[in-house]
Amino acid sequence: MTAAPAVLTAAAVQQIKGSHAGAPGGPTGASRTTDKTSFLEALAPESRVKKVIGIVSGKGGVGKSLVTSLMAVSANRRGKHTAVLDADITGPSIPMAFGVADEKPAVTPDGRLMIPARSLEGIDIMSANLLLDNATDPVIWRGPVIAGAVKQFWSETLWQDVDYMFVDMPPGTGDVPLTVFQSLPVDGIIIVTSPQELVSMIVGKAVNMAKKMDIPILGIVENMSYLECPDCGRHINVFGESHVEQAAREYGLKVLAQIPIDPKLAQMVDGGRVEYIDMPWFEKAAEAVLAL
């Protein structure tokens, strides 16, 4: 028997599939250089977000959700109030990484705004998976509805005094990245890639979209960069020689971090303990964001 589409709670249906869940406003591919406020969605009057950082890639499977989580954790450790807006509506994994997969967002007493889940260390999280009856229920929505949901996560959630919000984007350059770039006041993006021959093309797609949308690029993070031998400490290039430095030079970008392949890291994320990962290789990435 074919699995039924996701069934949301009554409150979630009103929030996510309400009157605003239409196609993102404005012409496809329009640049924000002409008028940067043309399509921006307003936050609720009660909300306050200082900086918005998008985590993007030209393809899937490179670890954007991991990088998003690590960025939020790194800034949080430095005394900043951070939040994650999970814009990967059809493949949300952020709640599991932070150990809040079983929580459901509350609503404000007047019923206008959703209240994000909060991790053990105080990171606010809004994700489609928090609204599903079952974490494995598929979200079978077309692009315009997904884009509308992302806008509502921004405008109809109570974001309280957030210093840095990190937006976990779906892969590619389609509806949702376009919606985020047009509708949210993005201060910069981080491009995520992996060591392979296609890295230049993958990075190039993200770079060119960011340039067309007039979004600053903070740098590149390479995931699954190497495996460190537990006996001698030698770096083993499991997926071949890294090309990230070459791609960075080609596009005039900084390499912010090279994340190793580490079974312990995967276990921590799968166990909802991403906030307790030791990550000395991520210091430069955190500094780049906090320098904004």
C-alpha cells in the first residue's frame, strides 16, 4: 500500500497551508540590486533577528544540514543567541541533530505565531518535521507551497532576540533558494561542497546565483574532506584529492573549514547531540560569521 501524504496538525495546517502559501512574489531570477526591499517578508512585530546566514550548495548530499547545525552551535558557544530555520522542507534533518525531533511547536496565546522548539543549549529551531504527526511522513507539496511555508517560518514564528539565524537550504537553485534570497534579509551565504572533480561546477552554480541575487559569499566549507588515521594521524583522502582550494581561488573565495570523516561525529548527530561535538577544524568558519 502506498504511504499517505503527511498529515499536519490543525494549527500547522492553518500556519503552513494558509492564504500565504502561494508562489513567491516577483519574477523568477529577479535581482535584489534594483530594490532590495521589493519582496522582503516582514518579521512579526514581536520578533527580532539581527543576522541571517544561508547555507547552500549546487547539489545535494554534501552535508548542508551538518554545516548549518555546526554554525549555529559554534556561534552559540561564543555567547550568541542562534536559531535555525530549516528551509529543506522535503528533507528536514535538523530536529534529529538537535534532539528535538519529538517536540511540537507551541503557539502564542493569541494563536498568531508559532513558537520554535528550543535545544538543550538554547538554540531555536523551526522545521517542517516538527509539524508532522510522524517523522517519516512525506511532505508532498509543489514548489510554490513549499516556498510559501518557508516564508511563513520566517514571518509567522516568534523569533526572540536572535543574533544569528542560519537557514538550511535545499540543494540547487530552485524555488526555495530563490524565495529565501528574495524574502529574507540574507546577510551572507556559506557554500558547502565535498572533495570531487565536480566541485568547481557545484560551487560555480551557488556562486553565480548569489551574485545575481546580490548576496555576499562568506566562503566555502568542504565536508567529508579526509579521514584521519587513528594510529598515526595521517590524512587519508577517501574520496580522492580535494579540489576545494582550486575552486576557492577560481571564484575568489575563502576556504572556511574542511570537515573530516569521523564516525563519532556521525554518531553524535544521529543521537541528537550535535551541540556537544568537539570541532577545532571549524574555528575559522565561526570567526567568519561573527565578523559580520
